[in-house]
Amino acid sequence: MASSSAHEKQREPKTKYVCGLKNVQAGTRLNVYNGKTCGWADGGEVRDQIWFLQPAGDNENGPFMITSNLTYKHVVAKGPYGVVELSDGSPNDSEAQWNLVPVGSNFSLVDPRISLWCSADKQCCSFTSVRFSNCVLDLAAGLTHNGVDIYCWPSHGGQNQQWTMIKY
């Protein structure tokens, strides 16, 4: 019988960039709690705050699926103004696809094959929904308490819609 870790290794995405996603305004991390995404205090390198950004297709520069290291489910936008969900999703499902949009000028994807995002350790970006193109990943009102909902919300450029990628 295969061990649990061997089973998890088989489910792990093959092409991926491993990172934590920290909200610029609140300083909280994109987190999995009770089967849903939410903002949560920075816990360091805990599995519920580690994400795989995996290309949804053949282009290594995106769009990406944001996949939980804990559940192996993808962040899915179900509509504008809606809370994002975790779902098995398919790379062909536009609701599970996100474009990474750089914020500021110090951003470059140096070599996606070896998971180097840039010359610095941290990069600020927003994630725009492929299905709902005017909407981005949004920490509700930039609130800082644990369990704050994450939305697919119309882009307004606020820091609660900006995320710092932390490489692992």
C-alpha cells in the first residue's frame, strides 16, 4: 500500500512555481481554512499558505491556476463580487485561470522553468480572472483578522488587490 506522502506526491502539479501569496495592504496570507480560501496571519512555510502557480496551458507565462499545496484544489472565480472557491477544476476552465499582472516596475519572470520569479525575492502583482476579465483576487476590504473572505472583485487598484509572491 502506498504511503500518504507518496500519494500526495503523485497528485502534486508537475509544472509549478511554489510561493506564498501575501496581501500588500493587510500583510496576511492567502490561506486554506475549513476547505475555503481566506486571509490569515502569516504562518511562514505552513502547507495551508503555500501555493503552486501552474500554467493552465502550454505558455509558461500564464494564464495560471492557483493551486493549494494543502488540498491540491484550484482557486476558482464564480462571478464578479463573489467569494472565490476551491475546486478540482480543469486547466481548460476559465474560472480557474488567472493572469498575473505586475504592479510597479521591479517585476520580471526571469526563468519560469527553474522557478525564479525575478532578481529579488519578492514581487508585487495582482491576479486578474480570465473568465471575469475586469475582476481580480481581492482580500475583503483589506481586513486583517483571520478568516477574511477572498473575492473576485472589480479591479480598482487598491492594495487589498495586490499580492506579494514569496518564493519557496
